[in-house]
Amino acid sequence: MTKLSATFSVLKGRLIIPAGIFLIVMLSGSTLLAQNPLSRFQGMGGGSGGKDSLQHRKEDTITINFRYLDSSRLQILDSSIYDLGHKMQRPQDWINLGNPGTAARPLVFSPRMQSGWDPGWHAYDLYLFTPEETRFFHTTKPWTEMGYMLASKTEQYVDIFHTQNIKPNWNFTAEYRLINAPGSFQNQNTNHNTYRFSSWYQSKNKRYQNFFILVANHLNASENGGLTNPKDLDSTQYSNQVTLPVQLGNGTQASSGNPFASLVTTGMKYNQATYLMRQQYDLGQKDSIVTDSSVIPLFYPRLRIEHTLSLSSYSYKFSDLYFPPSYVLDSDYYKQDLGRNYISGTDSLIHQDSWHNFSNDFSLYQFPDSKNPQQFIKLGATLELLTGKFDTSLLVSSTLVKSHSVSAQNVFAHGEYRNKTRNQKWDIEAYGRLYLNGLDAGDYNGYISLKRLISHELGYFQAGFENSNRTPSFVFDRASTFNIDTAAQKKSFAKENTTHLFASLDQPQFLFSLSASYYLMSNYTYFQNYYQEEQSSTLFNLLQITAKKQFTIYRHWKWRTQTTVQQVAGSSPVHVPLVVSSNQIGYDGTFGYKNLKISFGTEIRYISAYKADGYSPVVQQFFKQDSTIRQHLPDINLYLHMRIRGFTAYVQTENLNAIAFSPRGFGFYNNNFVAPGYPYPAMIIRVGIWWDFIN
């Protein structure tokens, strides 16, 4: 594993050079194209079927499509420009702790239903590159996208993407993303560097395919534990909010603003990496299309042999490296909220879990209809080899308090059936996984979904069911160094069981969708009071209903809305807002110019009052709390987005709702709180540009 870490260090060093000359490259100028991400209002105008999609840009003579690893359906990029939130990993139904790159969680309840081994750290999932969401492209010409965004407090965001076909049957894609933000409060700086490389090769005879993925995530975030006294926001003593006292890291050195150097004295460091290679070989029927100038080979598979190897490494670390006597608030925080008596002076505190996971999978596919690759039956088995190392150190004169390791394995079988009929009316998916032996023996999850085109007037109806039985995440295991609840170390947690029923109605013609979900939970595990680990002993259920709709107010003036209503029944450790509503009201048009596309208006997000989860920086988990009700004022932003051919510009003024006239006069200090002690920043201005070009 030392070689693996060294490889990632070399990769990181090599990628810093092109990222560093990013601005120079952008200033060189080119004829560019715009890619747009999937919007939170998916299908509500400007979607993948829009006239401006890259597939139909005739003047640029380029065709681009992509697929995901576990899907053979080709998709195209879309070019809508109104949704900046998705591009910046900031969906409207999520909240973070007030700074880009800080811990984040969804406002709409979504339990973890994947069976099997899970390390348990998900507060930073929003910023990760993962193999599952890796896109494999096919493009007729090399295509590059570069983006740079600057915001208040010298916040920076860099996004670089390149894809090209090395040969007609071989594509290579590379991505890099940087999130660097000093934060609006003390000890809140973040610095995330994420990389992804992928390759998709298909033999000329169409029988063999090779997929390769390398993803690496280096996340760094300082943790301040929240404000010591939220009422200080109104104090004239702290007219500059960056001076407000916080629970952890008071007086630490501010971020240097260097996007490639992050100073984290008190906070977290995550390092994750995955190598994955999948090979497929098909047996079936050869065919061809003969034209006047060439012969195009075709192949219709009947049996597919698949082998997948992956090697992943994970490191989760919290450290308070040095707190001299002036950091008395730090030791008070540990004593009061975590019940730990750490000594001020020359001590440093470290909690770290590290894992390696080697996975070897063998699967067989059978295609009942050789001319419909969207219909198949898949059966397979997987062996996982797991190695964990756990270090807890309270260093006093370099004395290590605790260090140990474990080795384990899992063997599971899985099966799948998919069928998207050739008439495009039925779409059936069924999936199952059962752990036969090892660390998580007895875990399982099953899923089935039926989707049907009722009519063009009524749209698509989908209904489905899933159930999972899973071992609680390893952070709840007494072996984890983040398991600091001495009482929980004597507990035995049963497997979580979750049942999910869902249905939806999508009407693309009227830009409308309605969906509903029902969850039934038992043995739900959770944190409370900063570090205490608990498991619910009673059943509880939760109902969600979500509606999305785009209205035309007048000609080019649009109102896009997405509203979720959710309610918990029974004695539950889960608190959710009753209503989460995101709204965008603005103008989308061209003002009569052929190559201009412009969108401007206001964004309003409403979150109803509820007992928002707290956040514990030491164990890096959101936890249940019952003492504080968060009354969230509507978040109000103004936006102006425009595109001229391949150049796209974004300007946003955010958190206008923070405006206040008392008690200390006019200003922006009426901050919304997303968790106890954690306010959103005051008014923020963001300016970003994205340029695309064909090489």
C-alpha cells in the first residue's frame, strides 16, 4: 500500500502544473462550446433534448455522448445555464456548514440502503469523485472545458475536463476539480483536490470491452465546532465576523489563499482512491452494414463474460495538532461536549481510521433478445478482502496511546434483470445482493422498478420497491478509533432494516413530475449529543412527496419550483423539515441575438422550522439533537448567467436575506443557521467563467 500512496502523490504533483497555468490558458482564447450539468429541475427546459445540445451543434461538427459503468444507455450533454448549484456541488436540497467544501447533508431524508461493508464517513460525500458516477465518453473530436470561479473571501473554484477518442474505438477522459475557500468565520478553511481518469476501449469486432477508472480525492477542512455564542453576531464588538469566537481553533493562522497549500491545524483530512478495471467479452452473432465506401461491422451478443478488479484505499483523520494554553476553549469543548479530559499545553490529538479494500468480481450476462442490449439477465459473485488500521494518539512526549489493525473478508452473490423494450414503452429493473460469508454475512438488499409510458398526454408512470438488511457502518464498531463512547463499546448493534416504496409520474410535455416515497425503518443507528452511539429500538416510518414544475409566467419569464413535503410517524430519532422548497423566477431568452443565451432572476429557498441536526467535528458526524429549533429565513439569491457560443459567465449575489437594520445599524449580519452554532455566511458575490473548445 506504500506504493499506492506514492503513486497518488506523483499524480497530484503532475496535475498541479496544468492547474497552475489554467488562467493563462483561458486567456489565450478559442472557439468554445458549453457543457451543462444535469439540473435540479431535470427535464424542465434546456434539458438534454434541447436544440442547443452538443450533439446537434452542426457548426462545430462534433458529436458527444456518454454512458455510465453499469449502464449501456448512451446519453448526451445538455446546455442549459440557469443552474449553477449543480455545477458547484451545491444542490438546493442540501445544506453545508456555511462554506463551500464543509460537511454537508441532504434536507430530504435519504437513508443508506447499500448492504455490506461501509466505513461510515459521509459528511463530505458531496465533493467526491466516485467510480459509480464516472462517465465514459465517445466523441468525434477532442473536447475540453475549463472553469474558474472567484467569490468573496478569496474563495476559488477550478474545474477542468478533457475527453478525446485516441482511436475511433478508444476514448480517454481526465477531470480535475479544486475547491478552496478560507471561510467567513475562524478556522473554517477548506481545500479539496479531486482527480479522475477513465478509459473506454472496444475492439473493432465489437466483442471485447475494457473500462478503466482511477479516482483520487484529497479533502482538507478545518473544523471550528461552531460559534461559541451565536448572539455575538449582533455585537458591535465583532463587526468583522471572521473575529467571532468559535469552539475550536481560535487564533489559528488564516488560510494563505494558495489553492495548492492548505493549513489545517484543527480539522479533518480525507484521502480516498480507487483503481478499477472491468473487462467484458461477448459471444454471439456477427453482422455488418455494407455502404458504397465501407463495411461497418456489427455484433449482437447472446452471452457476456465480465471480470472486474478494484483496489480502494481510504483514510479518515481528525487532528488537533497543537493547542497551547491560549487555546483553553478547545480543551473546554472536548470536556463539555465529548466528556474527554485532554490536556492543554503541548499535547496533540489524532483519531484516524485507514482501510484498503480489494474486490474481485466475476459475472455472466445472458441476452434473450440479441438485438436489444437493454434486455439482459446477470448473475455474479464477488470476493472482498478488507484491511483496516486504527490509530488514536494523544501525544504527550511522543507516547502513542492506541494502535491496532483488523483483516476481514466478504463473499456475496448478486443478480440483475433489466429490460427496456424496443418500443420504449416498458422499462424494468430488478437487482439483488446477498452476503454469504464474512464480515457482513446475512446482509442483503433487493430492488425492483417498473416504468411504463402511459401516453404522450399522461407521460411516464413508475413504481417500485426495495428492501435492505445491512450491518451498521463500521464507525459504530468498537474497533474504530472514532468510537469514543465508552458506553457504546459494551453495546451490540443489530442489523438495520429499511423498506422503501416509491412511485412517480413524469410528464415531459408539460414540464411536470410528481413523486412519492415511503420508508419503514427498524434498528436505525445514529449519533446523538456529539459522540454517543444509539440504535432505535422501535419501528418508525416517513412519507415524502415531491413536485417539480416549470410555469411560463409571460413569454420568456419562467418560474421553476421543486417542493418536498415530508413527515415522520412514530417514535423517531430522525428530524426533517416539513417543507423544503426551491424556486427560481427569472428570464430565459436571447434578446434577439442568435448566439446569445441569457438567464437572470432570483432564487428563493424555503426550509420550514425543525430541530436541525448538530455536527460533531471530532467524530465527523451529523447527530440528533432535541434542544434547538432552527427557524430558517428564506435564502434569497440574485443571478445573471449568459452564454455566447462556447463562453459562459455566471454572476450571483447570495444570502441577501442576511440584511439587517438593527441592533447595530444597516449591514448583512442576520445570518441563517443551518445547525446549532453553524451560521451561513452573510452576503456573498460569486463570478465565474466556463470556456469550452474543440481541439
